[in-house]
Amino acid sequence: MNGPTPSAVSASSTSFTGLRVAVTGGTSGLGLALVQELVRRGARVAFVARGRERVERVAREHAGSHGIVGDVASKDDIHPVAVQILGELGGLDVLVNNASDLGPTPLALLGDTDCEALERALATNVVGAFRLTKALLGALAASAREGRGAVVLNVSSDAAITAYPTWGAYGASKAALRHLSQIWDAELAADGVRFLSIDPGDMDTPLHAIAVPDADRATLKHPEAAALELLEDIAGALPRRQLTQEGLGYGDVHPSGQRAGSRARRLRLLPSGASGVRGAKGLMAIFTR
């Protein structure tokens, strides 16, 4: 499969000890891989998913994580989920909006897409992510004021930029999320709350299997490898003193003065076709000092 193996990358990974992180869609695919790696690195993790049985199982298997049953597409679930996240973690440093909905399945041309399928994709991928971010924004801003830093990672897709036939509902929703991320970042970067919109590439996940059932799994990226890359990007967006490597804890500074394990760079989103592409279809971002 494409991408570095988890063991190769995690051998020199940044410590997230004490970092307070919430992940939506945390019981399968990329979300589960993020929960696993964050717990391994010492972060305090709350994850959200719809299925109670799977939430309880993942929480049992990953000691120290906190499972929350909720549907980000449901307006009524957002505030109870936010309250539980803050109650379990005592604040929030990082929010990962990972939960996604394809829209119609099997994928369909826009002319054959039910309005309800489009509404469902927008409710999960855009409105749900917006509502949860808004509900948690006070806690994230407080973390930034305290010098801990604050990052919101909105998991994107190359379908947010490229017009793929049959991917209309999903692509339109991810395009909206990408633009929201840019606006959030323009409005709040000066206050220390950073927003990232990143396409992790085509991964061997249950969602991808539903979307492209005949895909060659050997060509797809491990979600564990994608999780490692995303965590490096998160580390790069946090304050220099936050994250260190080789046994130093959260809030310490590496003797070199450099934030270890991160590229210490910011993400600047580019239009389709720009350089700096990563992933099976591409991360439409370039890293700048």
C-alpha cells in the first residue's frame, strides 16, 4: 500500500502528552487510526461516533480515551456532545472534524441524486462540523490565550477541488468545508486558533470501500500512515513550546529550541493544479515558512 508504514514514521514521533483532542468519526478508518495514535502518544482523547456498541468497544480497547455517542449531523446532538467533550477533557486544544458522509450510495450523477442525500452530506460534512466548531470555539480560544495553542483540522478531499462525476454531493460539501476553513483561519489566526484543511489521500477505509467497491486495495494508503501525517501537520500548527520529542513532555522545550517532529510550517491552500501536492489524488497545499 502507498505511504510510509506506521512503524517507520512513529519511530521518531512527537509526544502529545497532555494534549486535549476531540475526534469525530472516531470508531473506524482514519478517525480510529487518529484515536489509536493519539492515545499511544499520551494525548487525552475524546472521540465521537453514532454507534453505541462501537463507541464502547473502542473506548474499552484504548484505555484513557473517552467515547461519546452522537451524530454531528443532528443539531440536537451538538451541544450535548460539546458538553461531554469539555467535561471529559477539562478543555480543548485540538478538534479534528473527520466524520463524513458520501451522500448517495452507490455514488450517483447529480441529476440522479436525491435532495435528501445532498442534505445529509451537507449536514454531516459542513453544517455539523461548523456547529461543533462553534460550540467548542470558546474552549479553543481559551487554550490559545493560555499559550497552549489551538488547532481545528477539517479533513478534506481532492473532490473539494476537482469535479469528479458521481462525487457531486460529497465534493460540494467538502468544497464548502474547505472554504469555511480558510475563512475561519483568516478570522482567528491572529487570536492563536489555527484551522487546517487537509486531504489525506485515498485510503483503505470502510468509507472508500462503499464509494469505490472495486478499488485495488493494494494501491490505497493505510489510514494509520495518513494519521501520522496529519498529526505532524497538527504539531506544526501548535506553538513552538508545546510539543517535543524523545521523552520531553507537553509544554517543555527541546534543547535545540526547535519543535521536534514537526515541519514548523504553515499550510497555505492553493488552487487546483498548484505544486506541493501530496497523496493519491493530492493535498492541495504548499508548506511555507
